[in-house]
Amino acid sequence: MIILATVIQVQKRDGRLEDWDRGKVLNGVVKAGLSSEEAGGVGALIEGWAVRNAQNDVIKSDDVRNKVLEILRAVYPGAASNFEAYKRS
């Protein structure tokens, strides 16, 4: 498990800032059909990416969502479709 040395925040579409919560990524990909183990791997990739790409310790929620979709499309295409449909509703 990655422990963040720097606390990053996620900027929501409405401009609000929330502390990073890896659990939100995990829940989303599990609901899309991944096992807990698979979700943990995706979550670790996303969290590392977010830390590296945050600007002034802030990452946009849309960027996180797009990165999750990119990874799912490459490794778990069925889950990517489910994730996309779930996030649209």
C-alpha cells in the first residue's frame, strides 16, 4: 500500500477541493466488476499517477476518471465499459 508523503487534493467539477481518497477509486472499479485484488492494483497505479501529476498538490477529478478509464481499457476492457456507464448515471 502506498502512503502519500504529500497530501494531495482532488478538485471536483464544481471547484470544491477534497482530500485524496483512494477508497473512491477502489469502490468505483469494484462496482465496475474488478475483484478486490485487481482494484487494489488499479488503485495503486492511479494513486502513484495522481501524486506525480498533481499541480500544487491538486489533481482534477475528471483527470482521475480519465486515467482510470485509460488503465481499465488497456487491462480490463469489460470493466471499462461498466465503469463508464456507471459514472454517467
